[in-house]
Amino acid sequence: MESEKKIQLSKHEHKPLQVNPIKHSQPMGAALAFMGIKNCLPLMHASQGCASYTKVFYTRHFNEPIAMYNTSVSDITAVLDGGDYSILMSIENIGKKNTSLKPELIGLHTTGLTETKGDDVRSIGMHIEIPYCYVNTPDFEGGMESGWALTAKALIEQHSIKTAELKPNKLLLLPHVSMQPVEVQKIKECCEGFGFETLAMPDLSTSLDGYLSEGQGKLGTGAISIEDIRDLGSSATVITIGTSMKIAAKALLAKNEKIIHLHFNHLMGLEMNDNFVASLIKIRQIQPRPLLKRWRGRLQDAMLDSHFLIGSSSFVITGEPDMCVGMCELLQSVGGTIHAVIATTYSKVLEEIQAENIFVGDLEDAEVHFKSADLVISNFHAERLLHIQEKHTALILRGFPNYEELGNQLKNDQLYEGSTYFLFEVANKLRGIKHHE
């Protein structure tokens, strides 16, 4: 009864505004998703300030040039000129200023201003010659995780062709927003090791992966193209990683009911990765490569090595729900105690977390629980709060944003390999704290 009460409370924030928020907006999630599509022009239907903030946010997090454009709407032009005019004019002006740009898709996502105005972003596509995808992402509801997922759903609904044919070895991954580019790459490589023709959507593994190339920051350079998206209905298997991505899988199943859908809340830890690998073996009837087996053994050894440090420690985790659930289950598998989980928004997956406190909130709420933790896993905004505490609590930076460290796009916490590194990172942080004490 007590746990049911806590989950019920977690569905609603208990105060009228957030102080020092963890949550980021839906348009930011949508913008990031469109950056994961090849030659896509992400276009935010918003004021210059909204788009500039998003661009600076991702530039500092990834240390990469960011492909981001906006329709320069203000409160006055939104009322007087209407949304249609602003969208068409912005596309025309972008083309004039960047004559070398050859986008294969325009990804339009809305904000609170244009959603409140009620602009008809769907019909404007009839006046645009370039393939066009629209997604309604008001920033007065949801968060980054839902904005990303709604974009994946919109791409499938608007561009994937309905079919009854299947390509037996074709597999689609639908990763949640908190997965870094290298993590998507690693999971794709794992699936390819079983002989699958593997696609991911959105796919940042070739977009914000820290690769230096010409023309960076002009268009999205994801590994999936609009042509690939049109043919997604022929995928024999779709795998969702993260509860938020179920809506995109449902949209794909509407295109072809014969598709097999496999869902995993996360790919961290031994149990969930065993289930994932077992599913691939069952479909392809192929045994995993020796290196994959080797990493499984390394993870088992890492669980033994880190058990004494993690098993005697208490943790507080903040971030997107799909990220939090994986970290909680991995730490608990080696005896860790989850004192509190503070999520950005409500998600049903929160009900599966076993923790002393679970709720939707901000860093002001989280700060109270930091005093009871040996280690906090949060974004870099938590650092200043931990510095003013009397107790010396360790911090591991995960989620958005991380302005403190370089190489965010190459951090891997997924599969056997990433889980191994994550456990060692946690254990080493705890060792430093306990030696200090």
C-alpha cells in the first residue's frame, strides 16, 4: 500500500513551479530527434530565443556544431501574420542564405507560443516541395523524452508506407532520448553480429558522435534517410528500448501488422541483456560472437568486484524515466540501495522501480535527499548543490546537460560492455569518497 501511494503522488508535481528544474522541453527532444535523420533540416516553429537556447544547449553538451533553424515568430507576428507565412518565409530565407543546402526532409516542430496560437502546421506541407514532417510539441506539457518519442512516431505515421511484405533479416531499433550516439552504434553492431540488417530511428550514431567532417552543423547527418523511413514497414522486427518509444512501435505496427515487436525498458545489467541476446538468438538461430560472450563474463566479474562498495552504498538518481530505470536495476543487482529517484516527467515505467522515494520533481526537491546519499547520478546542475553540503557526496554526471565533461557522445552504459564500465565508474567514485572520509 505504501509503494502504491508513492507512485500515485509521483504522477503530479506537488508545487506550481519548478525551481532549478531537471526537465527540458518537448521541442528540445524533437530538435534532437530530427538531427538524427540524414540531410534533415530541423526547423523550430518558435521565436529566435527558443531556438538559440536549444542550439547553445546542445553545442555545449556535445561540443559539436548543431543543425538548428527557426521561423523567428514573435508574439506580435504570430497573431498578425499567422503561422503559415512565417514557416514558408523562413524556409525561403534559409534557402537563399545557404544555397548549397540540399535538405531531403524538413522537420518542423512547434513550441508553446505557436501551439497556443493554434497554427495549422499540417496543411502547410502542401506548399513545400521538399518532404516535410510536422510534430506538435508544446513545451507546456511533456518533456525532452516525450518530444523525441513523438517525433519518431510522426516520422513513421507520415512517411512510412503501409505494406504486407517483410524482409526477414531487417530490424529496426527505436532508442530512447537518453542514449548517447555511441550507445546506439554499439547496439546496432550487436544486432548486425547476428546477421540483421539494422536501422535505428532516430539515429545519432553518425550525427553527433564527435566525428570531424565538412559541412558540420548545416543539416542533420543521422544514419537513417527519408528513403529508409519510407520502407520501415518491411522490417520483420522492431525493438523498442525505453517505455517512451512504445508509441512509435505502435505506429509502425499499423503500417504492417506482421512485424514482431520486442520491448526492453533498458539494456543495462546482466538480466536485461541476457533477455535481449536470447531474443536475437531465437529469431536468427545464430549463437553470439565470442567477444559478446567474453563481455558477459567481464560483467559478471565486475559485479563481484564492485559488490562490496556498491552494496554498502545509497544512491539518488535524477533524469528522464527511461534512463533512471536502467541505472536503478543495474545498481540494485549488485546490492545498491536506491534512496530516491527524481524523474523529469511521469512515466508508467516509474512504477517498476524499487526505491524508497520516487517522484516527479526538480533539483530543489532532490537536494533534500542528497544528504542521505553516498553517490548522486544527475546532470551537471547538481554539482553546485553538492559543493555546499557538509557531507562529501560523490557525483556521476549523466543525462542532459553535461557542460562539465568532454566526450559525452562516446559514453557507453549499454549492453554487457557498457554496464561493466558503468559499475567500475560508480565503484571508483565510491572508493574515493570512502577513503576521503
